[in-house]
Amino acid sequence: MPYVRISLLKGKSPAFLRALSESVHQALVDSFDVPPDDRFQVIQQCEPHELVFDRHYMGGPRTDDFVLLHVTAGRSRSAQTKRAFYRRLTELLSTAPGIAPRDVMVVIETTEPIDWSFAHGIAAPDVEVQ
């Protein structure tokens, strides 16, 4: 049950954003043990002064195609699973929408199931999955 916030510079087309969303979700399904119908994303396009990033820190050189993904997950994954996700993600994003691996940064944060309520004001551990 990950929630993904995707931040990038303003100006991308709806088709680019759809491809970005699809590739991120497919990487989660392929390598992060996420069900295909479990998709919660926010895509935030920022003005240049609103997305501040070092173009060379631990990677790069980064371009204006830089994308920052913050994945909030409801349970922990192994280091091996996370590494597989990073590899699959950059592989898919380089194909569609065409983002270079050096322009992809990922932060994974893990929460507890009680930190989630999907609807009706009910905590996630108390929800019966239909």
C-alpha cells in the first residue's frame, strides 16, 4: 500500500505524466510486492524555484528532467527488494517517458499499518479487504 509523491519541474505534457505514472507503478508491481490495483500517487510539477536540487551530489549530472520520488510504504522491504525496485524503476523510466537514470532520485519511508486510513475513518489494520 505505498503512496508515491512524484516531484518534477513544471512543463511536462499529460502524455509524459501518464507514462511517468505508469512506469512508477509498474516498477512497484514488478519488484516491490505491490498489487496491480494498489495505486496512490500525487504528481507535483514545480516552478524552478520550488524544486531545489544539487545537479551533482551523489550522481548526475542532473538535468531539468530530474524527478524526485518519495515512496511511503506501509511495511518494510528488504535491502534486496529496494535495490531491485531502484533498478527496475530507472529501467522503465528510461524507456517511458524517457528519463535518464541519473535524473531519478528515490526516498523510501516506512510506516506502520495503523498510520493509514483508506476510507470511512477506519484504521487500516481494522479494514477487511474485499
